[in-house]
Amino acid sequence: MDSQPSPFLPFADPLSTDRSTPAAISAAGAISYALEDTLRFLFRPFDAWRWTKLGLLCLFLGGGPSTAAFQWSLGALPSDFRLPDVLSHARQLVALHPSLIVLLVAFTLALGVVFLYLRSLFRFVLVDSLVRMEVRFRPAWSEVRPLGKSYFGWLVATLASLAVVFSLLVGIAFPGLRLFSASGPGKLFATAALALILSCIVLLGLAVTLLIMLTDDLVVPLMYAGRLPLPGAWRELWQIMRRDPTSFAIYILLRFLLSVGISVAVLLFLVPSLIGLLSAAIIVAATVVLALHLLGLTWAWSLSTITLAALALVLFSALLTVLLGVVGMPGQVFLQDFSLRFMAARSPALDALCSRSGAGNPSESDPFQQFFSF
């Protein structure tokens, strides 16, 4: 790779990039390096403000522990506030007003695009934070914006193509299947064809998920290190994968196992935390009502009480958002650093950045490193 900065970004990389050959690290051996980096970044020393910033950052990334945190349904908790009933009434209201459907679809698409844009840029901000061992929201945002836009365009095109393919499969296949199923012998054929179509949809979805995961884990660090647009980084990754396919196969397997294990651990910690937060909110609300009753006042809905309840709901939502982000954040940081360390052993530019960051390198006598080296 050329030592001159890519014209893709209008500035030179502030960290010098030594082109010496990086030390070989196996996919499993990178776990020890990532664990040491994560512990040093989050706990040595512990910084509550850094945790808060990283929690909000990882909340928008999705995947792994953060997704597991979001997928935890409040319906599984005792204090659900009758959320299914609220959603049912909302669906009935939308059905009675067709124009709301158009507005709802437009709002959902706009919200999804905004989320994908933030996700694309925050992925690079997270990599920048791990490389520099400090969270720099504003400077990193400005520096990685061209890279994030390149990734955002590819991500939107990929998901849109997937939606189009799914729509074509449904629109073309199902009318034909309904026609075949009208006859007796055709029912068996229609059932087999339906199973095949569903299998293809599942496999295609898994392939796209794997593609996005590899882009997040392996392509984004290469883009950051070389200031490359996404197609150029994918070409570089493909060349590296061709030279060592076994290591990448082991990486994908370990990445899946680590993601599942971390997600389970996050949920085990998240359940009591959510219950504690909801219980505290209920106790505070009951205390306010009881205090008013002791003062001879009765809680009644008015402009002032509605405003107070709205402010309390906003505060509770903010605390819940911070909790979800902070609980899932260490696992997200560890997984990203795991991929960063794995790719640094195969990319001189990325290895130079990680070396300059001063990230901790486990000693040769580290039992964790010895156990995972093969």
C-alpha cells in the first residue's frame, strides 16, 4: 500500500504508518490482545464519562451485545405498562386513517436512514477510539465522515437490494404457488417449492448478515488505516483472505461464539438491572402519590401533572437508554478490538496505528495467550 495518504480524505493521517511486517497472531490469539486492550481502556483508570460516551456510541452500532440488549422485551418484565394493548390501539387507529399509514412508512424509512447513517459513522468513531485509546466524538466525526459516507452508501444499497430481492421472490413465487396448490397433485409441489423459497430467503439473509459483519469487523479498520473507500478496502481484504483462508474461517467461528457468549452474559446482567430500574421508578411514583395524599392532595390529570409525568417519562427513557448502552458497551468494544487486533496482524498500516496507540501486548507467559495460540 502506498505510503502517501489517499486522496479520499483531504488530510494526512496524524499517526505515522510504519510499513514493517506485523507480528503473526492467530485468530484465537487475538482474543488475549483484545481482552488486555479492553480492560486497559475501560478500567485503567475507570472513567465514568468515558463509559457514558462509549455507551451512547455503541447504542447506535447494533449487532452483538447491543442488539441483544435492544431485543430484550419489556413485555417479559412484570411492569410492562400494558404495552401490547397500547400497540393494539395504535394499529386500530392507523387502520381507520389510511393516510397515517403513508406517514408512518415515510417516518419509519427516514428514521431507518438516519440510524444507518449514524451507525456508519459511529463504527469509524469506535475504531478511532480504540486506536487512540480515547473517545474523540467531534474530531473523529469530522475526520472519518468521508469514510462513513462511503460505508453508508454501500450499506443502504445492500439492504435495498436485499429488500428488492425478497419482494420479487414473494411477488413472483407465491401467485404461482397458489395456482399449483389448487390441484391435488400440485399441493406437494407447492409445499416443496415454498420450503425451497423460504430456505433461499434464510440463506440469503445469513449471507448478507455475514457480509455486513465482515465489513464492520475487518473492512472498516482497513478503511480507517489506509483512508480507503469501501471498494478499495474490500479488494485489500480479499487479497489478504486468499493468502490465509484458514485463519479467517477460524476467526468467523470464534467471532460467532464470542458474540453469542457475550450476548448471553449481557442479558444475564441486564435482566436484574432493568427490573431494578423499573422497580425504582414505580417506588418513586408511588412515593409521590402517597406524599400528596398525606398532604391532603389528590393526584389529578391537569396541564401541570401531565407536564410533570412527561418529564419523568423522558428522564426514565434517558436512564433506560444509558443503561442499555453501558451494559452492552464492554462486549461491543471487546468484539471490535478483537477484529482490530486480528487485522493488525495482517495489515502493516493498521499494525502501525495500533502499535503507536500503546495498546497493551500480553507477555509470552500469559496463560490466556498460550491457551489460545494454535
